[in-house]
Amino acid sequence: MAENNIPKVYDPKLFEKKWYQYWEENNYFHAEVDKDKQPFSIVIPPPNVTGQLHMGHALDNTLQDILIRFRRMQGYNTLWMPGCDHAGIATQAKVEAALKEEGTGRYELGREKFLERVWEWKEKYGNRITSQLRSLGSSCDWARERFTMDEGCSRAVREVFASLYEQGLIYQGTRITNWCPECNTAISDIEVEHETEKGQLWHLRYQVEGSDEYVEIATTRPETMFGDTGVAVHPDDERYKHLVGKTLILPLVNRPIPLFADEYVDPSFGTGAVKVTPAHDPNDFEMGQRHNLEQVKVIENDGTMGEGAGKYAGLDRYECRKKLVAELKEQGILVSVEEHEHAVGHCSRCHTTIEPLVSKQWFVKMDSLAKPAIEAVKSGRIKFVPERFAKIYINWLENIRDWCISRQLWWGHRIPAWYCDNCGQVTVARDDITHCSHCGSENIRQDEDVLDTWFSSGLWPFETMGWPEETAELKHFYPTSVLVTGYDIIFFWVARMVMMGLAFGGDVPFRQVFIHGLVRDSEGRKMSKSLGNGIDPVEVVDKYGADTLRFMLITGNTPGNDMRFYWERVESARNFANKIWNASRYMLMNLEGSDRQFVPTATDFTLADKWILSRYARTVQEVTANLEKYELGEAARAIYEFIWSEFCDWYIELTKARLYDKDNERPKQTALYVLGYVLEHTLRLLHPFMPFITEEIWQKLPHEGDSIMIAPWPTLEENLLHDEAEAAMAAIMDTVKTVRNLRSEVGAAPGKKSEVLIHLLDEDLRRVFAENRDYIATLATAEPVTLMPTDAPKPENSLTGVVKGAEIYLPLKSLIDVDKEKSRLAKEGEKIAAEIDRLTKKLQNESFTAKAPPQVVEAERHKLQTAQEKQKTLAERLAYLAKL
RNA sequence: GGGGUUAUAGCUCAGUUGGUUAGAGUGUCUCGUUGACAUCGAGGAGGUCACAGGUUCGAAUCCCGUUAACCCCACCA
């Protein structure tokens, strides 16, 4: 038999790879510009080219794939642009680590050889992440795959750099920058992570020249004292007024330094006197500028002490601190030590403590770029989902400082600036040059540094579309429709793209920004390598399949909020897949040998058919509306509930009688038709969420077309909406639940059928029940089911249940436990009394009846009526039982 | 120092413009193996929606305050 071909248990291994290959081979992911269709485009947040997929990627790409597949099915001209980022520091660090293993390093190799090694590394590991994205089901247009260091992107980078330079928005400057001694490069402000640390505040005394007087200063970094070129106090500080203008002697070094007044100093902190080290502190740097102080560099780029530190030269800065403090103590210069909490900057990549150092770097002036970027969000040209992130974005841009874009690395876009050793001219050019633009000398050399990785990723939405060429893609797909990313990257990437997009792309880079949260571990901690608490998405795909992982990531996910990873939730998602699998299996088994051309007429449809079709139509509405609002979790929940709680739990059960009845072909065919219709369409709704299982089943079902992924998205079919059928089914379902409930409460024997008497209060409902008596019999293990005439006496010695419009009796003869039943009824009576009380008060409230909308008041009246009927019945039953 | 988020069942979380008897998953308890599925079915227990005010006919939902946890930003040595 054919059904033997369908495994009893859902096993994604059997088909996920196959279908991905099928989709890719048939070019379904590929988008050509089609001006007749509305575009829908997304650029992928480019993962690090040699990186590995983590849960963050899995979530991010699942969200994007859902949106893309949804819009593709809706008929948009859909482009999902994929690609990778060269990830300057990260990639270089990996290759350097590998070289270290071999006992060599990048300086030994030299720039050219080193870069060859990095490209080799990129070739070796560059496919890993994209193949992992494929295993997730991501329907990227791989034919268009880009890399931030490919020719086109490199050209875009040089164009933007040169253009900004010409506009005076890129400049070179010597100033304090954040220096990472480990990565050996300058980094930008946002690459510094501030953490509060317990440290000490050392109080030192500096002697006033030609006097016995001392000035006590407080510092957190005593080793920088060798670079002190002054001491500052507040101008209004009475303690020091008489000393302003005097000279102090820098201890150990015995260098004279001035004591001056500056508004910056906070008299209430420490001693009110600050040692000033312009070469190693940003504030001191600025004070130094104001007071013309010398910059004495005493910490080298590698974090060791320089020559200025005298005998400490060559020592690591912390080693120096230890020894220096001992010496200061011995010499009586150290007055006291205070425990002190303060924020210390760390490199976001290697977590080394940042040393502020003076160096020559390239900067981007931000003010004029930031302004339009702020405006674009304020005016609503770009919308954040959820909205609160707009505030964070605006606040950051309003307080932005210039961006240090040069990095002392080799892997990246080399800065297109050349220095002439003959005349000193700096030339910035779009293409490599061979001689100086000023004097024509060939004695020129290119700047050694490369650009911050985020400089090129900032151009991503338009450089991938072919910019600076005016390509058809650029015209059609730019601005992109939506950017999907985590909140942790708003400053690094989102803001930069908006600024660059507006400055060079000619428009905002995207219309919407859909922000998601982080995937944390089960204890709410961030997944990290150092904690070892990361869950590998590839492992989850291997064990449970991509559909399961995707559905797990999407359930309960709310825009912008973090979520936790639980294996239990993975299993729950897998169970859902299995449920769909088996519901389909049920249908397919029964489809064998049936007439696939059969189309029922209106009179063939049963109540259950009309009901499920109506429920299906509402599900279409709900899922579509939620997807359009980026409420993907809600959309998924709606499908889940429809499939499990309505289609499987009720509808399938109600088709069994027809399907197993060999003698009546037409009802069976009708049931199969409806099953097929609802299942096939529901699979389409589910496809963006679970692409593989939906394709696998869809291909087995009667269908039109070559793939579910290009099947049209279901639209609302108003003719399927059927309020009466829904109401009637609701009444029947309530009745079934009540009977099951009663049976369970008295411990009725599971297989043994109960006699059920139903007293209907309404003639219409009575007809519905009469026509569908079988539903109750089958689903509630009831027989016989008797519908009592309205004027019939209430049966005695029965369990009683009340639903809207009907009273239900289960005569239990001698089986009844009177006390138990009494207390059950009493309990229910309390509930209903409270409800009546609440409703009565509400309705007696004249302002409610006057001000609330009439349909709301009516609904409340109706509720009260129902409740009162129920109470009456309960009271009767209770009275009866009391007599026993 | 500034800003933000969260607080709902034992646990993890939904609840989108104020009108539900406040839901789901998971856990827990009782019962259930004949043809979709034990990765299942039926039923039960479990919540003063953090606390205190306010707006409103009506608040888990809107406003104010308090408390707690978390996060981001920030050049007090």
C-alpha cells in the first residue's frame, strides 16, 4: 500500500537537503529586475567571511527568510541580497593566531605574504558560513553574492573616501585615540566597552618649587605621572588659589610643571587637584591644548613604558605601576590609597584595557552626515520596529563625535592616500597613482593603514546593487524595503548605513528597520565562547531539522526583545512538525484510490466542512496581518493554533466517520476535498516559517505548480467566512467538552458510552444539534444522544452541565456520587454567582449603559442572561440532589 | 550621571489600537494502546497581571510614583 511510503514519524533528514537543492537549481531564489512588479528587497547583514553560524545569525536569517518568502509568494519582485564582510580585525586576528602556531608572525612575513595568507584563509573558510545559511533554508539570491572586499565594493569604498575627502569631511589629525595594545591599532569610540572596575585612587604629593608646601593630587593611573606636564585646579577653589601660577616639581623625574586653573576640574573629587597628562588622557589632552602644555608620551603602542619612564622603560604598564607605587611609598610621595570604582575602557574584540594615546589618524566629520540621518528617522522616512529604537538611534547621532576610521592593520581596504617624500604633498585618489600630483615625483608611498570594517559595511545597501554605476538593480531595489538586525548593532551599522545612504545612495538605504533581540542561554546569559554556553545552530539542524529550529526561534518572539534557548522548546517545535506530518499522512493514506478531480457542490458540505473553511479563512487574515506588522511570533502562533487545536483536534476527528465509510463515496470525497483544500492552503501559510516540511508534503498533495515556494500566498476568501457555522460548531464543541468533563469528573469508564440527554432552549440550535448528533456521539463517547423537547421534564438523577443555549444531562443511574456531585455543582454555582454579580453591577451602572457602545452593552446583557439561565439550572439540580 | 527595557500560572513567555470567565508552551496530577500522531488524546490543579495612586462607565493594557532585575550610552582624574 502507498501509505507505507510515508514514514510514521517526521524525519527532516530525508528531505531538507533535497528541497534546498531543488529550489536553488530551479533559480527560485534569483531575482531579475521586473519593473512590472513591486520590488521587495532586503540586504543581508553580512556575516564575517570566515565566521561560523551562531544563534544570532540563525534568528536574524530566519526572520529575513520568513519576510522574503512571504513577499515572494505575495507576488513581489523579491530580492534577498547575500554576502560576507571581510571583518578586518577579527579575520586578521585569526590568521595571526594561526601564524603564531607555526612560530611566525605577520611582521616576519611582511605585508604582501601576509595578505596572501589571509586570502587563502578566506578561500578555505569562506564557504562555511554560506553553506550553513543554506542549511537553514535561507532563500538568498546566491547568484548575486557579494564580499566587502570584492572589486565592486572596493571601488565604492575608494569613491566614497575620496569624495568625503574632497568635501572636507575626511581629515587627518593627531589626537588622542583609543589604542588597543593587543590588537595594535587605534579603534573608534564605539569599539570601546566601558566596565566598572574596582581600582585604587592613589594620592601623591607634588612639591611646590622653592617651598615646603605640597600639593596632593589623586590618580587612578600612577604610571602616567612620567607624562605629567601640569597640575590643574578649579579657578574658584580657595584651597589652591594662592598656588595658581606656581611651579611644581614632578617627583622622581624632578621636572618643573605648572599649576594652573581650569574649569574642567571638579573641586569635590579627590583632592581637587588633577595631574595633567596630555599624551595619555582625553581630558588632559584638551586641557593641554587650552594651556599649551607639552605632550610627553610615556606609554608605547604595545602597552610597555617608554623612555620617559626612566628606569621603568620597557616594563609592562601594570608591572610598572606595581613597582612604581612601591617606590613612591618608600619615598613618602604616596600619601594614601583609596578604594575607588571607575569605568575602564576595554577593546570590544580582545577585551584588553584601552590606552588612550596620541597618534595620527584619519577621521570622518560627523555633524553634517548625522543631521540628515536624524531627520530621516524623525520625519518617518525610516521607521523602526519597535519604535523605541528610534529614540536610541537619534540620541546617539545627536551626540556623535568624529569617527576614527584608520586602523593599523593590513587586512582591509587600504586608505587611498599617498604621501610624497619629495614635497610632502598628500594625495587622495580613486585609483592607484604612480607619482605625486603636486611635484610629479615618483618618490611616493601609500598610507599603510586600512579602513575600519564598518566603513565598507556602511555602504552595503548600495554598493551591492552596483553603485557607483547607475544600475537597473539600484534603481529598482534601492532603497531596500526593510533591514533586519539586532539592537546591538544599531550604532555600528544601521546609523552608518543611513548616513552613507543619504550622502551617496541618493536616498535612505531602507524604509524600515526591524530590530530583534538576542538569543540567550536558558539562564538568560549571553551566549559566548568564553562561557562555553553557546548552542550551535548547526547541531540543532542536524538533530532536529531546520524547520524545527526556525519555528522554535520564532515562537513567542517579540520584536526587540531577547529570548532564551531551551531544548524543551526545540522539542515542542519538533512535535509540531510531527503533528503536521501525521495530519498530512492521515489525509494521504485516505487519498489513495480516490477521485482527485471530484469537486463537491454546496449541498455536500457538512457543518464541520463549513466551519473549518471559515476558520481557515480567518487564519489567512490573521497570519497575513501579523506578518505585515512584523509580528512574526503572533503569526506563527495563529497557524499553530489553527493546525493543532482546530484542524487536528476537531476537524480531522470529524472526518473519520466519512473517510472510513466504504459505502458512501460522495461524503468521503467531500471530506477529502476539504481536507486537501485546507491542508494545501495552510501549508502555504506555514511555508515561510517551515519551508522544508511544507514543500515535502505539498509535493505529495494534489497541487498546482512546481514548488510551494512560488505558489501564491492565500488571500482572504470572503465566501468561506461563515458565522453561523462557527457559532453552531462552537455550541457543539462546548457540549462535547462538557460531556467529557462530566464523564471525567465522575470517573466514567473510558470506553463505555454514556447516555446523554440534551435540553435545547433554542429551536435553531435544536435543528443544528439534530443534524449533527453524530459529532457529539463520536467526540464525547456518548450514546444514545437524545434531544429533549423543550417542554419535557428535566431528567432526574443525572449529572448536569450547562452551556450557552443548552442543558446537558448524563443519567448515571446508581453510579452517581451524590456528595461529590453536590460539591461540584456548588463550586460551579459560586463561580457563576460571582459572574452574575459582576455583570449585574456593570449593567446597573447607568454611565456604562449610556456611554459604552451599544453592541458592547448588548453583549454584556447577553452574557448575564446566559449566566442566569445557567445558575437557575444549577440551583434546580442542587435542590434535587438535596432531597436524595 | 543620562536613557531604555522588563515585572502576568512552578518555569519560559504571548496578550498589537482599553471591553476575554487573563492565554500558550513546558512542568505537575488523573485517565486513556484497535487505523494520522504516545513526538499523541481527554480532563484537572495552578494567577489579588510587582506595589501604591490617578484617568475612565470599564485598566494586565493609558498616566504618575515606588520597588526590583537587566541593558545601553557617558572624557570625573
